[in-house]
Amino acid sequence: DFPTLASDFLGFEADLADHEREALVALRQHAERSIRPLVNDAWDKAEFPHEILPGLHEHPLFGQLWDETRTGEYSAVYGGWTALELARIDASIATYVGVQNGLAMGSIGVNGSAEQKAEWLPKLASGEIIGAFGLTEPLSGSDAAQGLRTTATPDGDGWVLNGSKRWIGNATFSDITIIWAKSTEDGQVKGFIVPNATPGFTATKIERKQSLRIVQNADITLENVRVDAALTLEKANSFRDAAAVLRLTRADVAWAAIGTAIGAYEAAVAYTKERVQFGKTIAHHQLVQDLLSRSLMNITASIAMCTRVSRMQDAGTQRDEHASMAKAFCTTAMRETVALCREALGGNGIVLDYNVARFHADAEALYSYEGTREMNSLIVGRAITGVGAFV
Ligand code: FAD
């Protein structure tokens, strides 16, 4: 007897286990009640609503993948649905969870020692501390593997980090940031758990963003930042180890893209049933129905693809190209959908209070982060042809 989403047209949510559906519905109700009323104002002011964090961290959203924080058996498909559910309310809030749970906790979960996992994962899961993930730099985005310039120089039993990072989500208020840097010893990429309070670490908010305005992104500078050996991610010894984290998180961005599309779609459906033109609600007009049908088809095809990819993650058979296909396809479908929904509102589609403009603007960042559409398409292309076409 769970209330379902009308936008889940083929009823995929029914495939979740009972305890997962129960948790998802509780999250849906919580987000409607406690988060939705805040987001338009927060977006307008480009501020993060910190007051939502204690309530959010009470839900099983963080650390399903790691034994240290496991709160029950939750599948990757459930994890995907939670990303959809949050993005349906606001894509920035879904991004906060993606950074905390996927990128920050994922880096430690995949690459940390047993001691590092035991020390950091429970605190990140409960929200006692906040994490961020610093890979991208001012001069390297898509070519993060080859272009990484931040250096890690051995110093006694630790390392000294120098360089700069750009676009780092949560980093203006995080307690720790995972910093990826190239060893001056062997040229390999290594990962470090860097407390933001370390001398030489500076995070400055990127202002005047016009997409995901609630997410706080930072430019980071690292000037002779010393990290102890205990803060060096034990198993991170090459770029592949950073990429292993992205493999886990990329499908969740695809799920968040579906939620972003659904957020706009639900507002558009409601609007077309109220707005009257030519003597009847615009829902009566054939071309308006076509906008809504195309939107729902995009959403439905995307849920089907993501369900399969997340099942493969649960089964341990998901490869890079599967997650990349989902990310590239679903963000492209999202981008078309939010535009169709914006169109269905006419002029009001560009006003924040009509609840489509925010999704329309936020879609642009989801389309480009965690690998642009082109880069994810090239990962699929490499799987098709056996030839890497990046360089
Ligand atoms: P570029 O790499 O400069 O690309 C520009 C264009 O060129 C794109 O269209 C791209 O597809 C195309 N292009 C580049 N190379 C090729 C090629 N070989 N073939 C074809 N096309 C190509 N990073 C983090 O480390 N941590 C974070 O928390 C984080 N959060 C983010 C949040 C937001 C809101 C945004 C916008 C970004 C975030 N990022 C983060 C960075 C994000 O991952 C990068 O923006 C993304 O990887 C693209 O890099 P870029 O912006 O430098 O674009």
C-alpha cells in the first residue's frame, strides 16, 4: 500500500524490496514536507539550507555500500531511487548526497584502509562531518587523468600538497576534502583525506552560478598542505583508483537526472490542467499533450535503463561503459524534457515560483558534471570499437 509516483508510468518502483519502498516513501514524505518549501528561496539566494541536514541524515541514504555504516540491506537500485526522489524536489540536494555519500565516502570506502574506513565512514554517514571530493582543476576537467597538476611530494612519513582545484562541491563548508594529486616520486595519482582546517588549505565559493545555485562549489588552493601518512588513502595508487569511485557514482547522476526531469514534468502537468486558453485548459490542446507525452516517454525509458544498470551494479557486472551510457543518455533525455516542460508553461516557465525554471537551469550542470555527455559517449564508443578516442 505504498503511494507511488504517477510519473513512474510503468511501475518500476514496485520492484524494490518492501523495506526499500518503505524507506523511499518515508524519504519522499520527508522531502515534500521539510525540503520542498525551502528550495526556491535558497536557489534564489544561492545559499545551502543547512537546517535540512540533521533530518536528511536520519534516512538510509548514506553508506549503504560499506560494511562500516550498513544500516540494512539496500540495493544500488534503491540508491538510485533515492537520488531520483531527492532530485525530484531539488537537484542540488541530490548533489549534496551524491558528493557526501558517493564521492567522499566512496573514495574512502573503495580506497581506504580498514582503519580509515572505521574512523571516517560512520561520521560521514551520520552527518557529524561533511566531505568533499577534489579532482577537477582550473586547467583540467575532462582530461583529469593526464592533466592533473596538483603535486604530492614525500615529506618524512607524510606528504606535502601544492596546487589548485575547481568546482569542488560542499567544500565551502566541508570538514574534509578528498584531494587527488600526482606524486612527484612516481608520477602516479594518489588520494588524500585533507581536513579543511589544515594550514595552507583555502576554499573560496564560486559566485554567480546560474545552475545548481544551492550547491556550494569552491575553488581550492593548496599551499604546502602537509598530510600525515594516516590520511593517505591506502589503496589509491593510480588514476584508476579515482576512476573506480566515479564508476560507482555515475549511475546515480543518471538517476538524479531522471528526478530533475520528473520535477519539471510534475509541475508542467499540474499547470496544464489549470491554465485556460481558447476557452479550455491547455491540457485539452493536442500539441500540449504531445509535450507531456514526450516528457513521460523520456522519463520512462530512462528509468528502465537505470534500473538495469543499477541491477548490474548489485550483481557486480556493471562496467564503465554501462554507467557512462546511462549518464549520457539520461542527462540528454532530461535536458530535452525540462525544455519541453518549460515550453508547456509559456512565459511562466521562466519564473522560479512556477517550479520549472529551477529544474531547467539545474539540468545544465548535471549534463556536464561527473563526465560531460561527450566524454561518457566516448567511453561507450571505446567499448563499441575497442579504440579509445579521447586524445
Ligand atoms: P572541459 O573538460 O574543458 O570540456 C569543455 C567541452 O569540451 C565539453 O563539452 C567537453 O565534452 C569537450 N571535450 C573535452 N575534451 C574532449 C574530447 N577529447 N573529445 C570531445 N569533447 C571533448 N569536480 C570535482 O572534482 N568535484 C566536484 O565536487 C565537482 N562538482 C561539480 C559541480 C558542478 C556544478 C560543476 C559544473 C562541475 C563540478 N565538477 C566537480 C567538475 C566537473 O566534473 C567538470 O566540470 C567536468 O568534468 C567537465 O570539465 P570542464 O568543465 O573542465 O570542461
